[in-house]
Amino acid sequence: MGLALSPRWGTAAAPRIVKVKAFEFAYEPKQITVPPGAVEFDVTNTGSIEHTFLIDDPAKKTVGKIASILPGKTEKLTVTLRAGAHTIYCDLAGHREAGMIASLKVQP
Ligand SMILES: [Cu+2]
């Protein structure tokens, strides 16, 4: 046999990285799908006011939160996700209602 390298995607040592933009008033992308396990979210505020980044699991329990992302900054959050339909949103007053909501589907 040769020395073929076999990448080991999805191992605990290497969380997937998902890049997200937050701005007035939306997240981009609006729909994210990842496999279960560790995921690192790199959230960049490309807007001009502060935003937050929360992840609620299918039972509406918050499983991860970035409490403040200032304009021009990138904050990182690593969470271990289980399968199911999650919701990403900004919890500053009125922001979710204005469109700062995204769907996070966790499926094998
Ligand atoms: Cu916001």
C-alpha cells in the first residue's frame, strides 16, 4: 500500500468552521447545515451597530451565545451540536423581529 493520506473530517480535534456575517438586520447565510459535533462559528459584524449571536436548540434552550460583537469585529463561538433544527438570532431589542434570524440544521 502507498502513503495515501486519508483526511479525517469530523474528528473531535478539528471542529468545522462556519463563517457568518451579522449586520442590520440579517445574518448571512440565512440557512446553515452542519453535521452533529463540534462547530466553530466565526461571526463578523459587517454592520454599523452592535449585534449578538445566539443558538437555540430544538427545545428552544440556548446552547451558545456571543453577547456582543462590535462593528468590524469577529467573535468566535465553539459549540457541540446534536441533530435537529436550531435557530440563530440576535437578542438585542427588535433585531430578531427585524430579520436577524437564521436557520441552523444539524443533520448527519
Ligand atoms: Cu442585532
